Amino acid sequence: MKRKPQIMIGIALIALFVILAVAAPILAPNDPNATNLALKNAPPSAEYPLGCDQMGRCELSRLIYGARYSLGLSIPVLIVIAAITLFVGCYSSYKGGILDEIMRLVCDILMAFPLIVIAMSLVSAVDDSVASIIIAIGISMASWFLRMVRSYAKTECGKEYIEASKISGASNFRIVTRHLIPNVLPQFIVYFTTGIATAIMSVSSFAFLGVGLIAGTPEWGAMLDEARSSIYINPSLIIYPGICLIVCCAGFNLLGEGLRDRIGKEDEISAT
């Protein structure tokens, strides 16, 4: 991995934003929600390094805290969804039959609906809260994860080591957990890292549309929405959160693409 600059750059960018999210109370120079209309659209200064927004709030502090919302609403949800779909997808592919057909049908139905449609339906049926965003992202990403796991698991199930495990008398659970999942996991990790970038963009998209998060929340998408009214007065309010969003997603995409290339080369070497 150290020989792949793409992977190392991705890891460095991810580590940067994780540190910002974890240490936000320490790193933020001011309270991100403290308003002072006397400082409306104030230019950068020693106290406010990136200036203030249209409500007189510290722009840098809000950007730092924005990492908490973007990563905090994406990574924990995807980790849980990934663990569930990895086991369910591998087990259903191995067992086959009606269980596998149900999994395939569920994936096809969920993948037919765009993420924004699922989110808006949940908001209308339940309430306009963070829980609606989490559920929408979980449902949407679960279908994509499950579809990907099934496709890779189907390929692995036809290989000789699975047949050897059956002949040796290994139980279905042991075959899935000790043999099938470890061989599907490398490709799944690649898909998972790029899926985090998709989830981060989805959270910001919902916030930009005013769905789920409370007004004034220091989240990058919500900051972009609020900055639209000041685009001609203070265009930097749009530039800063846009850069954070792009760079953060780029970190996960670079890591995923680098891992995919690396795993592909290892597969070629092992095949030869």
C-alpha cells in the first residue's frame, strides 16, 4: 500500500477529516452556533480565520463541526449495514433456493427507487428528522451492498475450495464465515469505501434541500444552502463547504480506487 500514492493520499485525507470530527471542540476557535449580527459577512481576522457567515457565525468553526455531521451520519450507519449485508448476502448465495430469490427480489425493488425518493417518503410518513436520513441511507446502501456481495459470493461458491469444505463435513455456518466471507471481503471493502463517499454526498444533499437536519446545523450541505442568499456578497461561504465536501469524498474514492487496483493486480498474480 505504501507504494501506491493514491492509497496513501486517500488515507491521509480521511485521517484529516476524522481528526477534525473527533477533535472539533478542541480545534474550533469559536462556538459554531454563536450568532452576532454585528459581524455579518465579516472578513477573515485573527479571531475568525475564515470570516463570518450571514448570521455572524464563525465560518471555520462551522466547517470543522461539519465533519462531525457528514462522517457521523455516514460511517457508523454503513459499518452496521455492511456487516449485516456481508453475512446475509454470502449466506443466501451459498444456500440458494427461495432465500436467495427473496434477496434478489428485495434488491431489485429497492434499487428501483432513487435515494432522494426514499428519503422524502420517510419524511412524509414518519417525520422530518435525522432518523429519516439514516434510515433512507441504510435502505438504499443495503440494497447496493447486498447486490454486490451476492454477485461475488456466487462466483466464489462455484470454486473448488467450497466443494472441498463441503466434502470435509464443515457446517454451512463455518463455510460461510471461515471461507466465503474472507474471500469476498477484499472486493467488498473497495465497494464500502466508495459507498461512504456516496453516503456523505447524500447527507449533504438532504441538508441542502432542508430535509432531516434542524435549520442552522453546521453541516456542509446546509451551509451551502444558507450561503445561496449571500453568493454575490460573500461567495467564499459557498466555496469553503464545497471544498470540504469534495476533498472528503475524494479521500474515500482515492482509497477505494487504489485498493481496487491493488487487489486486481494481486488476483492477476495469483491467477498466473
